[in-house]
Amino acid sequence: MKRLLATAAALAVAAVLAGPAFAQEVVIKFSHVVAPNTPKGKGADKFKELAEKYTAGKVKVEVYPNSQLYKDKEELEALQLGAVQMLAPSLAKFGPLGVKEFEIFDLPFIFPSKQALVKVTSGAIGKALFKKLEDKGIVGLAYWDNGFKIMSANKPLKSPDDFLGLKMRIQSSKVLEAQMKALGALPQVMAFSEVYQGLQTGVVDGTENPPSNMYTQKMHEVQKHATLSNHGYLGYAVIVNKKFWDGLPADVRGQLDKAMAEATAFANDIAQKENDDALAAMKATGKTEFYSLTDAEKGAWMKALKPVHDEMAGRVGKDLLAEIYRETGVAK
């Protein structure tokens, strides 16, 4: 498998370096694991449209949604080996790669608002985090939003005690594992493409997702209850294979940067609306009962989950955590 991926990488780079005339079309395979009608899916399609427009056809972007090429655990290795050129993995995916600082985005209640989040991703912190990926053969191009997450299960989740003993699906993240344990739940790592079936068959009892992911994957059909907790954030980093990117002619790279900047603005602008629309659509089906926490209930959730910050500080970086507290105004 690795030999095949390495061969694909060599061919891709050879095409880019085909000569100063740059006569050969460059193909960017952009793989992701969610549905095309999610914020990320629409952002990927917008990048394809703009990249092909601004490069006047020199670059062709092939978008592969819904884990058509690779599942969660496979895609980063495929990118590093050059079998695909571009991904938009969730920020938690970089922890297993050795860049644990990105797991700071998984901390519960770390971002009190969208504005606080943007201060982090668009500022010096966001740039410094991308810099850490370069040693892994990866260039970070942009941060894309999905939104704040809600909890779902087949029972009401109003207090931390309601999680006791529930098998809750998470993506691979030590922070999310600690979060679920703090609530008394049993964290279960599972590929995103397998979650619907896992919920349907009872392999897992519940999960957390922004509404757009819950709706497009039809999880509301197999979850009776959901709590609008907004306890955590799910965002993505659009990344590209470094050798491939560095091998592109400077003018083409500039055109792709322009396309990515505009696709990022588009994806981030629609994220909130997509989540609002998804929530309304799920409510309209009547299959899931949605619950909003009272101030007292939210306070209980925050109290139960605050120890996760202290427990994970050594993993994500105490100085980085303190810097984000200062940037967002979150109390220690």
C-alpha cells in the first residue's frame, strides 16, 4: 500500500515539475469525509470552481467527498505520501500525527463565541500552529468552520449525570476522550463514515456533532434526543502536501492562494446558516427531540468539564492554553 502511495506521489510531483513551460495539467485530488452539502463539502466545491477559473485550466481539482477515497485514519498518511494533494481534516486529527497542540480546539467551552474563535485562528496563534505541520510534510492553507457541537443520544442529556455509562462516539482525540470520561461516559473512537450504522445498531449510544453533520449523515433518524449544548467546536484545517505545493510555479501557487482565500470566506460565511437550516430541518421531522440547557444546567456542564482543561494542559501546552485564555477572555 505504501509503495503504491509513494509511486503516486512521485508521479504527481513529476507532473508539476514537467518543465518551465508548465504545459502539463496539474491535478489536485481533494479528499474529505463529509457530505457534499455540508459547509466543508460546499467549500471544497467552491475551491474547485475558483482554482480552475483563476489558473485558466492549468489546474484541475477533483473533489472526493464522503470518504470515497480514504477514511479518517487513512487520509493523513495518504496526503503525506502524495496519493492525494489536499485534505480538510478536523483539527483533532493532528494530535495522533504528533502535533498535539491542535487538540486544544477540542477543549470543552474553550471558545465563548465565534468572534473569540476567529481571533485565534486568524491571528498569530493560528499561524504558529500551521508552522508546526511543516516538519510533517504538510502546509496549512486555511481554517474552515463547521460550528459548535451538540450532544445526542437515545435519552435526554440535561445534566452530566445523564451521560453515566453511555457509549459515546468520538473522533480520535485524547481531549475528547477525557471530556467524555469527565461526564461519566465511555468514549468510543469510530470513523465518521461508520457512525450512522454504529448508532443504528447500538454499538454506540450517542455522539457529538454540529447540526449540519448530524443532519447530512441522517443521525437524527437514529437519535431520539439532542441537547443544544454548544459545548465544543468542530473546525477543519485545509492542508496540502508540502512537496507538491512547493513544486508548483509561483504564479500558479498565488492563483491557488487567491482561490483558497475566497473559498474560505465562502465556507465560513455559510457555516452558521447551514447549521441553522440543518437544525430546523431535523426539528421538522419530529424524529429527534431537541433541548436547550438552562443557565443553571449549562453551569453544571461547565463545572463538570473544567477539569479537562487542567488534565490536558500538559498535552496541548500550558503556555498555548494561557495564550488562548488571554485571547478569548475565558477565565482560567
